[in-house]
Amino acid sequence: MTLTPYRETLALRGIKSLLIVATLARIPITAGTVTLTLHVTLDLGLGYGAAGLVGALFTVGGSLGAPIMGRITDRRGLRPVLVLTTVAEVIFWTSAQALPYWALLVAAFVGGFLTLPAFAVARQSIAALAPESHRLPAFALDSITTELSFMTGPALGVLISTTAGPRVAMLVVGTGILLSGVGLFLLNPPIRAHDEAPVSAGDRVPRSAWLRPRLVAVLAISSAATLVLSGTDVAVVAVLRDSGQVQWTGAVLSIWAVYSLAGGFAYGMVRQGLPPLALLTPMALLTIPVGLAGDHWWLLAVLLLPAGALCAPLITATADAVSRLTPAAARGEAMGWHNSSLTVGVALGAPLAGVVMDTFSPAWGFTAVGGVGLLVAATVLPIELRRRRGLTRPADTISTVPDSSGAVPPGAFPPGAVPPGAEGYAVADPVTVAPGMAASGIAGPGRAPADGGPSAGSPNNGSPDAPTSAR
């Protein structure tokens, strides 16, 4: 492995500035949840259950809003969405600290729904700025900077809340989001590549043409990944508290984060990425025995190494897969769904581990979230196997005769086959080509897809685990 992939990726126009602005924009966003929690418990004098309900509504709102904001971005462009979400977030964070609890519940849902889409925008822009040969290291850099944001944001939120007070911290978060929104607005990163149809072209791709089983499987894997991560986070705290070593919590969690950063950095240098399923399975499996550390904090840190090193690579692989499985005209919505799937996993992991730990013991929290990860892996395995069978289907069993209009007739291609000009879609998600797909730019003899995806004869067939001549 060499640093060449990173050097080449950072040399691409717009990548450096995008990563810098996106990283800074994510810090106040990641500080928001812990700041809300401390406001409810310290300023309003309510319990953690009440604080959890506010956080849950904020999370649900964000999960519902992300794909809708992405869809608006696909149709109207990035700047209108940035203006809408920035104004809404500033209003929320400046007024929430003065609201009674019942009003805060409503405001939290609306504020979450209109969250500044810094995470999804960064990934959508990476897909537009980086050619397929450099998307893996580009998304690896995105995962690394995201990890840094999550290491910085909550810590700053706690620091300001415990020194100046949660209300001041909420105003600081609002100011940070205002600066972030303005920064992204001025940067205005591209959401379409130079060879893809611009937003002004008004291209529309039916959701049924890209929201296929393969993409749904990737989204499920994304949720399972963050479910395992958030559940592990809570289980580490519980195990150390139960063993009387709570003072080592910060050190263990920091070491775990370093494992993820190192794994993500190494993954970005490989020649060919792995399917997300191939990363989720070992990560979930290796999370289960972490609870065997017992009363030794240092052993807990060591046992977290294998699974921790797969965290950032798995998030990288899912983002890369979503970008390859989606046409440019729907990429914003798809990245919104990806962001929602990650958020849903985070929301489910902690309570799942908590219920199991309360019922049995803290060590069983690792078993619970790891087991759910394996269950999701087993559920999506048939989709991956069906795709691979399609890749190995003998060429002489495939009919390639177009009709008089040049479109491939329905049923002419069996599941998994690759019609001419549709390599970037049919291989990634085996489907039977439907009438009208050629006219929409998704398939057509001798034509490049309208969204700028790989054309016939492209060195990369669009599959996240397909080899490329440039890697």
C-alpha cells in the first residue's frame, strides 16, 4: 500500500476545500444532541428519559428529512436547500433554549427534519468531484474527517455546557451552524460531475429505477453498522462502570476511535474495495467476544481492535456503493437515505444494548448488537449471492437483440445480465430491463447513461467491488 491514492485524490479540483468545510460544518451538528440532553437535564431539571425523548424526536425528524432535502437538492440545486436549512436551524437553536418542554418536543422534530445536510452534501459532492477510480480514497477521507468531527463536537458541547451553561452552548451551536451554512453556500460544491447532466436540465429518474434490492441491502448494512457502533459505545461505558473503572472510559473510547481512523486510512489505499457485506460480517462477529474482557480495561481496549479497525472502512464502503448504484439525477436523495440509515442505526443501537444489559449483564450488550449485525448480514446475503450469480452467467444465455426503437425489449435480459450501455446499473443491482429505461438514459444500445455513469466499454462496470484499470 502507498499514499499515491490519497495524493491523487487530494489533487483533484475541489476535494480539499470540500473536506475542510464539511469537517468544520459537522462539528456543531455533532455537538447538538449532547447539548440538548444537558439542557433538558440541567436547565429544565428533568430526567434522562425526558432528554432522551427530545433527542429521539430530533433524530426521527432528521431521518425523515434527509432524503426529502436530498430530493429537493436533485431538483432545485444545493443553494436553496442550504438557505432553507440554515435559517431553520438558526431559528431552532436560538429559540429552543427559551421554550418550555412540551414546545421543545415539537421544535426538536422540526429542527431535526430541517437539519443542515452537511454529511449527505459532502458525500454527494465527492461522487461528483471524484472519478470512480478515486472514489474509494475520497470516501475514506470523508469517513476519517467524520470520525474527527464526532470526536471533537460532543466534547466541545459538554465543555461549553458545563462551564458556561447549556443555554450558552445551544447559542454557540446555532452560531456554528450559521457559519457552516454560509461556508457551504459560498463554496457551493458541485453535485453533478462535468460530464453529467446539470440540475437545470430537469432530468427525472423514477425511484423504482434505482431503489432496487441491492441498494436497499446497502442501506440495511449501513444501519446495522451504526447500530453495532452505538451499542458498543454504550456497552463500553456500562462494562467499565460495572467493574469500577469508569475513569478509563475516555481512554478506551479514544483508543477505539483511533482503531477506526487507522482502519479507514489503510482501506483508502487498497486497490480494490470490498462489498459492504464482507466488512459488516466480521465487524459484527468480532464485536461479540469484546465482553470477555471482564474487569480489565486494557483488555477491553485490545479486544476492540479488530472490530474497531473495520468501522470507518465499512462506512466508506457503503457510501461508495450508494454513489455507484444511483444515477446522478437521484444521487442527493440516495445520499439522504444513506444518511438516514446511519442515523436510524445510531438511534436503535444504544437502547437495544441497554435493554439487554439491564436484563442480563453489561457484557451481553456486545453480544446483542453483534448478533443483530450478523442477523442483518444473513438477511441480505441472498441479494449478494444473486448478484454474483448474475455476474458469472454465461454470455451465450443472454439475448441482446433490441427492438426497432433501439430499446431492449422487456424480458430480453435475465436477472443479473448486463445490457449494452447499462453496465453501471444492471451489474450493481441485477434487474430485468423494463420498457422505457433506454429512453430515460439508464440503458440503451451504444449509449452512455444520461446521468454520466459508465458507458459501454467503460473500464469500471459500476459495481462497488468491480476492478478498475486505474486502481
